[in-house]
Amino acid sequence: MTFPEARTTPRARTGDPTGDAQLRRVLGLPSLILFGLVYMGRTLVIGAVWLSAGVLYLGILTRGFRRPPPTLTLAH
């Protein structure tokens, strides 16, 4: 069945989902949630480690946050 024929079937005109559309609807949200848990979780861990390293580095530069942090001065 070609695409124009699928568009003119009675099932498509009544809004009743076909097998492919129903499969996409059923698997769409769970696959997005799984993607978020797998890849975004890893990203959050890497981001937390990066943030911790930055805070540790700033703590070392400021000698335990007792000195002001270094600033960047741009002269024109």
C-alpha cells in the first residue's frame, strides 16, 4: 500500500489509529523516558563532577575561600 492509498482508507479517515501509528504512540513516551534516564543521567553525573572540580579549584585558589577570587581585567 502506498502513502496516498493509506490516507484514503476508511480507518485513516475516521481517526482510528493504524498498527504503525498505534505502535509509535505506545513506544514513543517510554523510549523517551528510557533515553532520558540512560543518557541524561550520565550527563548529570559528568556535570556534577565538573562542578565539584571547579569548586575545589576555586577553594584552592582562594585558600579555603578566605581570599577574594581572582578577577580578569580587560583593558581597552
